[in-house]
Amino acid sequence: MSGNASPLAAGRRHSVARRRDGAVVAVGGTAAGECRVGRWRGIVAVAAGNVHAARNTGRSHTVGLRADGTVLATGWNGDGQCEVSGWEGVTAVAAGWRRTLGLLANGRVLAAGRGTEGQCDVRSWREVVALSCGDWHSVGVRSDGSALAMGNDRRGQCAVGEWRDLRAISAGTLHTVGLRSDGRAVATVDPGSGACEVSGWADVAALDAGSHHTVAVTGCGRVLAVGDNSHGQCDVGGWRDIVAVAAGAAHTLGLRADGTVLAAGNDAEGQCRTGAWSGVHAA
């Protein structure tokens, strides 16, 4: 569930993408209005909040970062996770279960929403260049390539203090994955799902952590996936010409170089019905 300048975002029941013209498209569950993005313009990045599996209420949210550094949000706001209208100077956004993070140009981080487990205690963070939200924890990368984590650590998902030389990071439900500058991946911990079995990956250009699976795109446009595959969310080995990926609770999205989007996994709410999308832009 990454943040930063992502053109794609996958939640539990919905999928979102930013088009080349700055408009946004969304498919899937609409119980909380999380797909009400049709009027958004000037968007440079999107993020999708998750719905924690144990409390599968059908309520999530969507976040959009405008080119002017302001932020939009729509969907469930039960914990104030959509109260971002006053944010300015934001360069990246991330959304998780009941919260939203925003990265400022000066490397500091804003947070809105649920902080019961400490996942919003990010005001002391400095020199952050990338960030991500999991269900109960928040993670970031500093400009020196080291990692930060706050929140629930009962499974070791915050054990990233020794990671170095990172350029990206992503948080799932009980695991965290990081991308090193040499194109290799590191992960902690969630041994039950296999979502951390990334040590053999190489030439990784980008990665994303779903609830219990991890996906990555390589420099040659192929997609790697490990972890829970109960809905076919890891059946992406045949995808080609991919330039960006997003992992949701139980589905995976892949952006092709031609601006179309592939999807695999749970489609119970129509979150994989991206076939009509075009003009989705990675840069």
C-alpha cells in the first residue's frame, strides 16, 4: 500500500488511477463514496485506503494529490482520515486503514485519522523522501536511505531500523517491504503468508505490499508476486510491458506502457474491472 507519486492505487474493494490529463478513474465498491472522483482534476498521484479484513465494513477512502500540493479525499471519514483540505506543500500521499499521510517538500510528514496504535506519531520524522501506510503501522524512507516505522509492531513489521540504501518502501497488514538502490528487495516479517519471500528478487524497479502479498515490477516490465494467492492476486507472471504496480487487500493492478491497466484477484465489488481504462500515466 504505497504512496509517493503513484498513478495506481488498490484498496480492499476499489481501484483508482490517475490519467495523463490529471483526471481520475475508479471502479469497485462505492459504499462510502470512495469512487466519487469523477470531478477531480490536476491530480498527480492517488492513494486508496484499505479496510482491515477483521472489520470488513465496506468503508474505505481515496486520496488525490494535486499538482499545486493540495490534497483531496473522499469516502469514509469515521476517524478524520479525509480531513486533509488544509494541507499544502504536499509532494506525496499514502492511505491506509483509517488514516492518510502526506509528505511535505521539507521532508516532514502530516497525518490524519486513526492513531490508536501510534501509526500517526510521525511529527518527529525528518528528511523523509518516501512513505507508506499499512493497517496498523506507517513507514518511511529518509534521504540517507534509512527506514522509519511507527505503530503496531507485534509481528515485527516495524523492524526496519537496520535497513539501509533504500529508495522505496511499502507496508501491508503484518509486513513491510523495502526496495534498495541496487534493485533488490528486503522484507519483514509475516512468515505465514509468504509475502516476505523476496530475497531472490533482482532488477526491481518498483514494488508494493498488499494486505498479505507483495508485488514488484522489474526493469524489463515483468511482474513478480509472492504471498497469499487465495483469489489469484499473484497470478501475474504472464504480464508484460508493465511500468507500475499496485497491491490491494486481495487484488493486483499493473499499468502497461500504453496506458491500459491489467488486474488480477478478487473482483467481488468490480475492483478488477479496469479493462476500459486508458490514458493512465506513470510519470
